[in-house]
Amino acid sequence: MLTTTDTVPLTRPPDSAALRRAAAPLTVTVDDEVRARVARGRRFFHAARHGNGSGGGERRIYGATTGFGALAGFAGRADEADQCDNTLAHLGAGQGPDLPPGIVRAALLLRTSSLARGLSGVSVEVVERLAAMFATTFCPAVPRYGSVGASGDLIPLAYATQALRGRGHAYLDGRRTEAAAALAAAGLRPLALDGRDALALVNGTSVTTAATALTRDAVRAAHRSLTALTCLLADVLGCDPGFLDADLMRAYGDPGAVDVAARMRRTLTGTAPSGTRPLQEPYSIRCAPQLLGAAEDALRYVDGVVAADLGGVSDNPLFFPGGPEEEAERDGAEGDGAAAEGKVVHGGNFFGQPAAFAADVLASVTAQLGNLAERQLDLLVDPVRNGGLPPMLATTPGTQHGLQGVQLATTAFVAEIRRAAAPAGMQSLPTNLRTQDVVPFGTQAALRSHDMAELLGLLCGSLALGLRQAVYVGARRPTAPRCAALLDALSEAVPPVDPDRPLDADVRAAADLLATSGLLATSDSPASDSPATSDRP
């Protein structure tokens, strides 16, 4: 079994770097502080559930004593284990291919963190057993389609929970098998749950938030890549860097553009213009700091949403013991759910609208960054605009075709990104007998943006391959030391296209280099919990 020295404590919410690391085995720690607050919440749930204290009698608590969704007005099953089955069985309606294991494990880490806050009324054993799973390669098989991201990611999280109970299917060491067999091989015992445990596991937007956070990191990596590649493009073509002038940027006034242009000026330190370029470069060069700056502003908004969602508790209802622990143990619920020292609150903290909007913003940013990368590659392969380099950067045009196939593929990538870029977070459809009469579709927004980000990474790899080839067929070597270092790294990772060969693997190699290269990191990059490196598979 794989092991790791990575440790994620549940005393604080995970950052997106921890979500990325969750794709592989890591240690998730449950300390005494976490156990105490989860146990306190559990005791308060039982007190409220069974009416301990003034008033007496069993209290009505959604999902614990009632049915679910539109059927909450009816009594649930009396036996708590049966209520767990009642929660999960009807949600087994997902369809489509399995979600990437990295998203599923990230979602479960986020779900574990939310439960560890002690406001969901789950047992300590549930949190400890979830934490133990992360030391293995076990990953539930979760179908992609079925969530509207409103009452949490009900259907996908139900599949994940069922797999943890030994039902359905799961992956172990990358192989798909029966969940019970995978648990046994991983040394894990099936989860035993009551109705509150089961509902708490499914009643959160953890899939949506995890996918949004992972997508944000991928788009940020592409943004860094395109910022550096634009500098390399300007250098190899001999462009005048005046379009990055600090006074010009301050006059523009956009904070993202000011910061991006400053980064680009540092990257281009030492460059010497050729003096042969047009007075004004095409917009794909001249307006790049404005475009990349606007993307930076948008990504900072997404940073804030992701940080809030990673630190929040997504569930319904929530249990607030309040007061000294001794009183919370003694006192039960009163009135509409308020206990003498605490309260049970039914609300909408499972509504994934913030992440839906953020994922839609990521889609828009991805589409425009993709447009920029594709247009820059088009400029680079065009002898009319590339300073007289051969068409398609072919060494002997006609007998060789250089980047022609790569450019065709980038056109297809951009078309696919544009097709998927329509906002999802406002396309509400009522469902569940209109108890969910407005829904955010955050899951669709996040998973769609995740797919788009993967294509954006390939667009960056395609442009990088073009820049490597451009120097090989006659463009000048970069004059800025940082640009020269990036070119050298690309040249080491991918050989020149001479003669023609399939370039799919080369594009992926260039994309991986950009995603992981420390050459793109700067000490004054925007504050974010996403580092310059990435855990691309």
C-alpha cells in the first residue's frame, strides 16, 4: 500500500493544495480537539433528537425523524440504521462515466473537514474512519451526472457513502472493483451509519467546492504559463516591451493589469528589441497585460469564494450546542428547535450558489485565456506576422508540416471550450415537488469548468511547443535571461519537430512542464493558497 509523509490536520480547514494531495495517500489527523467538538455535537444531537430536558418527547429533526426532500412532512423509519438506508437508497440514480478519482477524494476530504467542525451531529467514529481512508488508495466510484448542487451534492455523495459502506464500486490502486473487496484489500472496515450520519455525509456541496478549487488552481497555473509564454513570444519576435510601460499601466488603472504588467516587465528584464517589428503589435501581444490583468482580477474573486467555501460548514440541519458543555449535554431542544443552551437550525447551508458563480467566472476566464493562446500560436505560425519564419514553422515547408496538426487541434480545443462556456449558475430548474424551486447547478458549473481547464493546459502546451520550434527554425534566441531559461527548459523537455512526427505526447510534456516548473513562480505572485507547482497526474 502506498504511504506518504503528507499530513492534513482536521483542526483547521484544508487549503486547495491539500485537496490536490488527496489524490494520493496522505495522513489526515484527528486530534483530541476535533474529537471533543464532534462528540459534543453528537451528544447535543441525541439530546435534541430524543427530547432530553424540558418538554420531553421526541423532537422533529429533518432527516432524523422525517423523510427527505419533498417527503419531509412524513415520518421516517423508526430504526436509525434503516433510516440510513432510507437516506441513501433512493439517491442511487446517478448516470454517466465515473468522476476523476482526484475530484472524489478531494470532495471527501472536504466533507470530512466539514463534519469535523462538530456542527453536523455525526459520530466521532465517522470522522475517524473517513480520515483513515485517506492513508490508502481507496476511492469510491461516483457517476458524473445527477447533482443540481442545491441540497448538497446528494447523488454523487450518496454513491461515495455507499462505497464506504461496502456497496457499489470503488477504485483501489487505480483499478475499479466491488467496493466491499476494495475496502477489505485496503484494510478498511465498512462504515456503519445511522440516519443523521448518512444525511450529513450527502447534504453538502463538497463535490462542487472541491471541483471549483481544483479548477481554480489549474486555471491559475495556465494564467502563470500564458503570462510567461507571452513574454517569451515577445522576446523571440524582438518586440518592444513598451506595451508594458509602468506609467501606461497606472493610467489604465486596473489593479490586475498593473500587477501582471509588472511581472512581465521583470520576466523581460534584459530584452533587446530587434527594431524590425511594427510600431504597434497585434492585440494578442500589445493587449496581453490588459487581458491577463482582467483574468487576474477575476481569479482573485474566485480565490475569495474558494477560501470561504473551504472554511465553511455545508450541511442541513446544523446543531449548535452553545453554553458550557455540561449544560449542552443536559439540555434538550425547545420550541422550534432552540435548546435551553443550544439550538437546531434548519436552513440552506447546502446551497452551492457561491461556487456556481465562481465556476462560471472560471469558465469565462478559461475561454478568453484559450483565445489568447490560440491567437498567439496562429501569429507564430504565420510568415506574414512572425518576422518571416517559415509557414507552420516547418523546416522544409511542403515536405514537412511542422505545427500544422497542432494548430488544427488548438482550433478544436478552443471551439470545445467556447461551446462549454455558457453560464450554468443561473439556469435554474425547479425539482423535488418544488421544495427545490430554485437551484444553482453548481456541480455542473464546476465539473464543466474542470474539463475546460484541462483543455486550456493543452493550449498552453501547444503554444510552448510552437515557441520552442520557432527558435529552432530561425527565430532569435531570447535576450532576456528569464525567457532564455524557460526556452532552455522547453528545449530539454521536447525535441524539435524535424522531421514530422506525432506531437500529442510533446504537447502534453510541454503542458506538464509549464504546470510544474519553478521558472514560472515569482516571489511577488498574487496571494493564493495555490502554489506554483501542480499535482498533475
